[in-house]
Amino acid sequence: MSNSLRAFFNIVTNYHSGIENVTQGNNRANNMGEGLENFIKDAFAGTFAVDDLQERLVKQSEVFSYEGNKNNPPDLILKNGDAIEIKKIESKNSALALNSSYPKAKLYVDNPMLTKACRECENWQEKDMLYVIGQIPKKSKSLKSLWFIYGDCYCASREVYECIRQTISSGIMLIPDVEFTQTNELGKVKKVDPLGITDLRIRGMWHIENPNKTFHYVYQYDDESDFQCMFIVRKEKFDAITEVDTAILELFEEKNIVVKNIKIKNPDNPAKLLDAVLLAYKV
């Protein structure tokens, strides 16, 4: 069974493979984002060395229970495992654009942004959320850096974001003399003008700070490195994975991957510290 630590190791081993430029369409950002997504699929499925497309698809279908689309989270779900959201950035300190989907410590099956296929891909109620953030500099097809970071180390509980979203939605509905319709966005106002021919969609555009900034107190980005890969996970999650995948720590030693116990700020209460593990590799 695949897991995030095994994918991290596979990437450290194959980072020089680069990110292929997907040719559909003329939007470079989207194309490179798709290239990164395919790279991450290969990492989890262990298919970097598999050239036959049919074989790659079969192996990936054995690992993932869901593959998403550009408009609905998440990008991937591991069978009986984590939900994965993949983000591409060009600058080392760029904020992550989450668009209409607020940050997630966990993914819940009742999230209105999920597709029916996602809800029914397994019998599940809650998933650990893993953010994978790849830096591909402008005019490059190679990874410069990559973060693996679990949502419960990075994002507040959903009540924090839902409170903001619901307060905004409720305030919009107080506007007099306009017609509202049901929507998964912050709001949709119909017939704004006297003729009743103008509608207004109100969408959230969520951003979250780059982990290079958020976790500067446990890891400092190395501008001189050709490639660096970082991973932050709560200690209990790390222990649970390594208890099942007992060989992974030996593989880390072979590749000189740093494994370090750290303390991180609790996203719900920064005055409290959480036990976590940092993995780091750079060349």
C-alpha cells in the first residue's frame, strides 16, 4: 500500500526526472500544474520507471480511489488513505491560491464542494488532508523545491473558515430588494437591475501563506540548492505510517534524508505547540 512517506522517498530518488510539459491548451501555468500532478501520481504509485501507459494506468488505479478535476477538491485520494491537494508555484515565497476552497485541516465527506464521485469513491467520512506544493520556476520544467505538509499542521479547523464564510453569506442576504439563489459560493444575486437582466456571483478567493514563511522557524529555504524536499507531519501520524512501513526509515538513511523531531504551532491556538516530524533532503 502506498503512503506519503514512500512517495517522498520516490521523489527524492527521481527528482531529476523533471516535470513534463502537458501539451493540451496554451496556458503554461495549467500545463505545468498538470505536469506536476502527473509527477506526484508517479511518486505515490511508484511508476516513474514505467513507460507503458497501460501499465501506468493500471498501477495508479491500484493506488488511488479518486482523481479529481480543476474545479473541485481534492486532486487525489489514496485508497483507504489521505486526500491530496497539489499546488504549483513559481516563486519560493508565493502564497498558495486555493480559490473558492478554503484551507483544510481534514477533508469531510459532507463538504459541498465535493463531487458525487468523490463522496462515493470509498466508504468514508473523514480524510487526512495532504498538501503537496511544488516550485517550478518560470521558464523551467524542473522542480526546484517541494513541500509535503499535512493540513492539521498547516490549517485551522474548518469551523474557523466556515464562520467567516457564513457571516459573509448572511450579510449579503441582508441587501434589500434583490433576489438570492442557492449556491455553493458565497452568494448569487439575481435581477440586480430594474430590468432584471443582471446577475452577480460572489466567490471566495482564498489564499494561504507559503510554508517557507509559515515554517521558517523549523526550516530555512536554501537558495543555493538545486533541489530541496521538505515534509512536515504530526508525530502520531508519522509513527503510525512507519509502524506499518517498517523499511522506510532504512531507505531514508540510505538517501541521507534528515528526520528530525520538532515542535510546531497549533494552527487553532499558536500558544500551544504540537509534536511533529520534519523530513528534509537537498542537493
